[in-house]
Amino acid sequence: MKNLLSKLAPQDKKKMILVFLVSLAVFYLFYSFLINGQLKAIRQKEPQIIKLKTSLDTLTKELAQVQELKNKQVKLDTLSLAKKIISEEEKVSLLRNISDIANKNNIQIIQLRHAEESQSPKQEKTAAAVKAQLLLITLDLSCDYHSLGKFINELENAQTFMAVQSMKITTQATDYLKQKVNLVLRTYVRK
């Protein structure tokens, strides 16, 4: 390096020193304005970053707690949704309830009848498990499709256990907007 400087003319030496000083000044200005400003901005954001990390950790813990509570609530809802099996004395009340739901949904009940039926082996196991007798309720209805859907939905979501055993829908020649429906509901009566 000394050999290179000694071979240069004094003017070239002055130019080299000037280039070095200008480079040093540019580096200083670059560091002072750009890099230093960015470092200050990062330092100012550091408390916010720490605060956000803390908030995120808290949120994660709270979400886990909410999920746990939600799972417990689902279990409680499942237990509370357990369907009621009616007693012998509640048959009339059940039939009245079915009639009220039909009226509420603009369904005309043409005929309603019930009978304790003989059971299939599968139904016998179910009945034995709940200590009850199978009760089939046959409904002959006149209604439109939407009303029928609402009616069945309300029946199956009622507190008393009821399920659709079978259903037959035929059109009526007199009123094409209404259908004739034969609906068989299955429920159980405690012995």
C-alpha cells in the first residue's frame, strides 16, 4: 500500500484523500439519516411489539378457555335435549299438542288415530331399554309442502320423543297447491 502511495503523484494523492473523505462523508450521512432513523423507529416500536406479543398470548389462552367452555356447553345442551318419554296419562295431552302444532302451521288434520303396535326386534330392544311400549300415531293431513316441513320439524324438536316412522304424499285433484299426506309418528309410552 505504501509503495502504491509513493508511486502516485502529489496531485493523485490529494485526489485519493479527497475521494476517501467524500466517501467517509457519504457513509456518515447515510448512517446518520437513513440507518439511524430506521433504528430509532424500530426501538420505538419495540414496546408495541412486546405489548402485541403479550396480547396474542393472552388471546390464545382465552380462546382455549372459550373452546373448553363451549365443549362443556355442548355436553350440557346434549343432556338437556334428552327427549321425554310420556306416561300413559299424557297420551291425550300429546295428541292435543300435535293438533296445536298442526293448527299453528296451517295444516288440516283429516284424521288422527293412535295404537300400541307390535314391535320389530330392533324396536323391542329400544323399548326395553327405556322401559316403554311403542305408540304409533297415524295422521291424515291436507297441507302444502312448506307447512308440512315446518310441522315435522316442530314435532321432531319437541320435548317429547317423536320420530317420523313413515310418510306418503299424494296430490289432491281438487286443489293442486295442497297435498294429501299420510304420516305415521313413532313415540314411546312408559309402562
